[in-house]
Amino acid sequence: MNILFEALGWVGSVEILLAYGLNSFQKIKSDSAAFQILNLTGGIFLIINSIYHEAYPFTFINAIWVLIALPALIKIICRKK
């Protein structure tokens, strides 16, 4: 089971860094669904990993990350309808 939590942590880290890098190099915009999905899923995966490791400050910061990404993604989806 440990390998699953470690894999989720690594995938989450890569997703958040990928979103940041792609946005920094203007490959995706911060108001795109792709950017917000990478941040949302990355944050969720990191929350799972940090709870497993009992790293609660890390859990907190990623919960805030998710709470920012989720409404932003909803706004993007609603705007496209």
C-alpha cells in the first residue's frame, strides 16, 4: 500500500510543477481548464500522500490549493456553456 501513496505523491508533485512550468512559459493559461485540472488533481494526490505521512501542514497547504483550483475550474466550465 505504501507504494500507492508514494506514487500519488510523485504524480501530484509532477502535475503541480507541470502546471506552473507550462503557465510560466505561456504554453497554457492560468484560466484554462488544463491548468486548473492539473492543480486540482495534483493537490488532491498530495493531500492523500501527506495524510498518509501525517504531514499535516503539507495537507493544509494542499487543501487550500484544491480550494482555489476547484471554484476556478467550475467558473471556467460554466463560462464555456
